[in-house]
Amino acid sequence: QVRVMESGGGLVQPGESTTLSCAVSGSISSAHTMTWYRQTPGNQREAVAVITSGGSAHYLDSVKGRFTISIDNAKNAVLLQMDNLKPEDTAVYYCNIHYPIGPQQYWGQGIQVTVSP
């Protein structure tokens, strides 16, 4: 069983930055993809940023140029650097890791990010 745990987030003012971290107990190098999702009340969960174990990254259009996903190999974690935050970025953010064998995927418990003056 792979454990996934998000940290960071909280209350941030518009225009400011914060970084979310997703610590993974399993191997990141053997994963197919690692994805940050977000969800607001009444809406479906949407993929914000995805990165492959090879480092190829893709972003939701509304966060391109503001968010950066990366892998911290030393900490076996996936990071989401969020810059120039907007109120519409307010959501619960979830980390997902997907392994090709199985296939299997694992979710974190989610972490709240609130962007407000």
C-alpha cells in the first residue's frame, strides 16, 4: 500500500505564492504519472498539473505560467509551486500517483488552499 500525503496550503493573499508538497511512500521513479487535482464544492475534481517520472509536465490552461509541478527526488515528493494566486484557485488540492503495473493509483487526503484578502 502506497501512502500519499499532501502538506502546505492554507490561507494565501491574492498575488502571493505557496508550495504544496506531496510525500509518497512508494517509488516515484516507477510511477507512470503524478498529478495534482483540485476540487471546489459542487464541482468535479479537475487535473491542474501532471508530471511523468521522466519529467514531462502538462498544465490546466488557467494555471499555465503560474503553477509549476516538479519532482523532489531527495524527499521522494511531488511539488506544486503556485505563483500569482487568484481567488479562483481556492479549492481542496489532491495529489494522485498512478502506477502502470496493476494499474494502481493512490490519492492523498486533500489539502485546502484559500486565496483571499
